[in-house]
Amino acid sequence: MTNTRLYFAYADNMNENVVRNICPGVTFEGVAELKGYRITFNSEGQITVVPDNSGSVWGVVWCLSLKDIHLLDQKEEEMLGAYEKKTLIVNFLDGRTAEAFLYLTDVGKEPSLNKSIMDFLIEQAQYWALPTAYISYLKQIRESNG
């Protein structure tokens, strides 16, 4: 049994300083795509992902120790309240595929975009050089809801 797991971060935890503040032992694994999902917001403006056959979500994959996973679970529960931790297949830029866990929260009845969170997400997408089409998609979401 391995003592580490891969974590797919698609929102604020893409930021290395943010994730290292929670999980000091984290290591960068790569940039990856989660196919069959799209980003959206819950009623409190937090980013989550929902199934969408034609969708695609890009993010950063971190390798975490079991201790760091416990710390991250506590942070996500505090922020999201009720959340679901799900393990899905992600596709790395170099062609590898791997199982990685991520956190989801219910969208609720009235999804609400948080523009500052969206700006932060776009900044991180640019920092990690996520695909240009994905960055344009994020900007389109911000503008159409802004």
C-alpha cells in the first residue's frame, strides 16, 4: 500500500503557496485534464465541477502524503461544509493517465459566480500554462456572468 495519493486541484489549490500552507509535504506531479466535467459555482460562489460529456477541466496534480490528505480534508470540510471526495482519471500533458482524487460540492439551486475567485483561477491557469483554449473559456465564463 502506498503512502501517497494524487490530488487534482482545479481551483484555489492550484496555487502552490496556498496548497503548501495546508500540506507542507506536497510535491508537484504535473498539469492534467479531467475529461467529462466542467467547472461551475455553488450558491456561495465556490468553484466545483459537474459531469458534462463534452466538458473538460484543467488543473494541477499534487502528490500528497496521508498526513497531508488529512489536513486537506479538514480544510475542505471547513470551507465547503458538505463535500464529496471522488477519485477520477486525469490525463497529463505528457500522455500519462492516473487516478487522482478531487473535492466536489453541491451546486445548489442558484449557482453564483464569485468574480474574484474567477480572476484568481484565471491567474493560476496562466501561471501553469494551461491550454489557451481553456483560459479563454474561463475568461468567457467570467465575462458572461460578470
